[in-house]
Amino acid sequence: MMNTLTTNFIGRLRCRDEAAWFELWETFGPVLRRQLSKWGRGRIGVETVRDLSQETLAALSDSIDRYDPTRGARFSTWLLSIAKHVLGDEIDRRMALKRGGGVRPGTLDEAYMTAGASAQADAEYESAVFRAKVGAAIRLTERQSDFLHFQVYRMRVFDGMSGREVAEQLGISEPTVSRHLAKIRDKLCARLREIVATYSFTDDEMTEAERAGLNLDRTRRDDTDFDEILAEIYHKQTELRLQDEAELTD
């Protein structure tokens, strides 16, 4: 069965909750657009890619009622299969127009629900989906935290400054820097657990953070390793989002 967080989120999508849709768009939009562009191989432009990523999320909503968690598909596979279906419809439509005819949209079958469908997803895509989840957790933590506390973490971990440099720039003591770091780190772990649980349909997905080296258990966590791995993911995700924004505004 799905966990409570996933069930609640799906319920919001079914009710056409705009905030839930924005969360999906903000979190997975760049990953979807990168994958659609890769598949399109220059045959579709930026605007079409944007439209297809929106259609993918709309089709996701329409297929939610048919999702069967017992069939073993990952959330990432579900999203990928729907995107491939939407792109296929677009290519078929264009080919039909060239022939001077029309084409009926294909029916999204339920093959995407099976564990075997995961063969469609390569390691690069799976890593991008996981980084998107981490990025969402970081943004949520920032929104829910005191500005100074998160700024300390950003400067110390994401910008690579020393504790002394952070303390001098912000006019606080080094022990205060350490306390703020610990507080934000704990919040990040809590938000990561929530985000991973929300966008995970399988046990394998639920353990992705730990496999990536992000141990979310405070009693077993190595804070230095956690910060280094999170910073690496943050910078990769930031680069993807900046590239995506640049392409959309060109």
C-alpha cells in the first residue's frame, strides 16, 4: 500500500489542488523537459517541450485513479512512461499532418505500472529524479526556516566557506554558526524523509537517500559526509534548473 504522504498528495492532485500541481511542475518539470528534449533529438522545439511536459503532468493526474501500487512500478517509471506516451502522440500527430490526415491520440495502457517497465529508465534519468526530490526538500526547508539559520547553512555548506568566515560576515560567533548548521541539517533530514516518501511508490525508492550516502538517521549520520553529498547534489540540481530556465527564456 502507498504511505500516507503519497496518498494525501495524490488526493490533492485528484482535487485539482493548484499548489500540488505547482509542486510537481517545480520539482519534476526540468527533469521531464530534459528527457523530452533528449528523446526529441531536435525534432521538437523548446515551446513544444514545455507544452509536452505540462501534458505529461495532466496525463499523470488522469491516470492516478488507475494506479495499482501492487504491480511494482516506481514513481520515476510512472512519470517516464507517461512522458513517452505524450511525446509519441505528438510525433504521430505531426506525421499525420504531413500526410494530410488526422490521428487519434493513443490510449495510455497500464504497462507503466509494472516493475518490468523500469527498463525504460536509465541511470542518468533515475539520478535526475532523485536529485529533483532532494532539490525540493532543500527549497521547502529554506521556505520554512529562519532566514539567518538557512543563510548560515548555505554559506558554510553550499558556498564552501569556513565557519570563521561565515561568523565574521554575519557578525555571529562560531559556536552560533555550528548551532544553526545543526538545526538546518536536522530540518533538511526531516524534509527529505517527507519528500522521498511522497514521491516513492516502492521500497527501493524509499531507500534511495541512504544508498546515495544521505543517512537521515540522526544517531547514525556523519554530518560532514551528509553536507558534502548534499552540496554536490545541490550544485548539480542548480545547474540543471539554470539551464532549463535559460532554454525557456531564449
